[in-house]
Amino acid sequence: MPDRDDAVALLEQWVTNEGLRTHMYAVEAAVRYYAELRGGDPDLWGLAGLLHDLDWEKHPDEHPLEAVAHLRDLGYPEEVLQAILAHRSDFTGVEPESELDKVLVACDELSGLVYAACLVRPNGIDDLKPKSVTKKLKDKTFAAGVSREEVQRGIELIGLERSEHIQNVIAGLRRVASDLGIGAKD
Ligand SMILES: [Fe+2]
Ligand SMILES: [Fe+2]
């Protein structure tokens, strides 16, 4: 099975947009955190988070089918491919079924919102509380590209209280805060 270094090399080859790269690393961190909470394999789950938008920049009209075809050729595990397909079930028709599938949907858009919330705070993610994220969630003009419907769908899929889910995503992203540039500013 390809490892994280292989996946990072692939990501850097396919994705040039810094914002999209950061998004993929953020989702990876959140999904890995959930693997620990839900008895998943963090390395395996992490690959799905890291690569879920691999073809978004190169093949937006085929996203994520191109990526999945390529990853299949490279020998990525079926669970990873399934989760990547299911994060866009509206397009692929593949519904989220496994824990990993559901967690990926639940972390995708919400990671973007948490990330954006960190950028407008002096202490970034350091003292970020679910309550502030919820406020941003309700303010539709903030990070308007983040689909509120998808966030809600994710919360329903994983079956947690909204604040608990937000807290988990914050905890996951906190671990990679300096890589993502969302720690306290000097
Ligand atoms: Fe996507
Ligand atoms: Fe995404």
C-alpha cells in the first residue's frame, strides 16, 4: 500500500493551488483524529483525507472520478477509494456507508470553516472554541464558499452534537496548526 510520502508527492504533483493543498492537509488531520476516536487506522483514513480532492484542480468536471481511477492503478486500498467517491455522492452516486466515508464528508467542509475562522483571530486555533465556529457557521456571509448544507449533512451522518463535532475538528487541526499557519501570531 502506498504510504503518506507517496501520497504527499502525488498531491504536490497534481495540486499547485496553495489553498487547495492546505485544505487537503487540514482534512487529513481532522480525519486522522477521528480515526483515533472511532477505532480506524489513522494512516489509512489519513490517505483518504489527504487525497480526497486530488483531481479538483486538474479535472474539476470529473472530480473525483479521475483521481479514483488513478489511485486504483497505484494500488490504493478500496476503503480509501470508496470514501473519496462517497464524499461527492451527488456526482458519483456512491453513498457514504463506512465510518471513514461518513467522517470524510463530516470533516470536508467544516475543516474549511474552522480554518477560515482561525485566520481572523489573533490567537488562531489556540483558543478557538466551538461556540465561535458555530457563530461563523450561522453567518452565511463568512467563508461563503463553505456549504452549510454539507456541514449539516456531515453532522447528521456521524451522529454527534454539532459542538462536539466542531470540537473534534478543532482538536485535529490543532495538531498541525503550525504546518497550516493557523497558530497564534507572533
Ligand atoms: Fe471534493
Ligand atoms: Fe474537500
